[in-house]
Amino acid sequence: MMDMTYSDRRSSTAPEQSIALETKRISVCELGSLKRAVTFEEIAEVRMGVEMAGRDSQVVCSIKAKNGTKIAFGSRSWTSISQWENRADLFLEFNAALHRALMPQKDNIRFIEGQPLWFGFVMSGLGLLIAALGGAFAIYLLWDDNLMGFGGVPGLIIGLYLAWMFRPRAPKPYDPARYAGMP
């Protein structure tokens, strides 16, 4: 396997990181110095998920080692306020190489798709809160025949939509061969 690198900036407060896929490990360098490194044997979990990147969404690969070390990289990189560079083509190539490199250890690694369960509870709870506030506003004003109460209906609808979209779902295991580009 040939060494590969991928560059990513996760947010406005995070420095540019260079993720290197080496023969026996994956490492992260920030500002030219090594920050984290995990050998393939130490990897406990690889999670593929979708996260927000400004107004758009991005695919994120998160790696967790048995000792708790985390490495994450996404298909979009922050460049400036409200600006995210689409690096999907490079992300796809790097992610496929990572999954190919992890194939010999696939029985010892949990490969998971989806957000953590707590994320679904938090986002769904926020949606229900928005819906409750919108509904309470509508009922309170409409009870007194004030037509301004209809202004709470969009909050009710949007809140219920958010609660439904982010309803807690258990992450699902996936076959790493699918992302490795193997049959």
C-alpha cells in the first residue's frame, strides 16, 4: 500500500490538519507536528455519518482507537466564514484507501453508519421544544380569537419536522468492503 495524505479543516477554530494513511497506521499532523497516531490494530470503531458544513452537509469518517484517541475527517473543509470547500473526490479516494487498509482487521473493528444515539435524542428534543413553543403560542392567542396565533403554526410544523428527521435511531453496522471499492 502506498502512503496517502488528506487535508481537512473541521471548523473555524480548528487548524488545518493533514491526515496520513501510512503502511501500518493513520496519523494526524497540525502545523507540521504530529498530534495523534493510531495503528490499524488499535482501531476499535470506524463511523461514517453526515454532519452539517455551513448550509450544506458533508460525509464524515470518525475513527476511535481502543485507548480513546479520535481521528475525524470530512468531505468538506472550512475555508472562511460561510465558505466550505468541497473535497468529496479526494475524500472518497482517501476513505476507500483507509477501508482497504483496514480490511485485514475488519473482524476486530466495529464499522458503523449513522450518528450516535445521543445526537438523535438531543436534536429530536430540540424539535419537540420548538413544536411545543409554536403550538403553545398558537393556542394561547387563538383561544382569545386573536388571529396572530396562526403565527405559531409554522413553529409547530418545523419543530415536528425536526423531531421526525432526527428521531433517535440506532447506528447500523456496514460492510467495509462497500467503502473500500471491493466486490
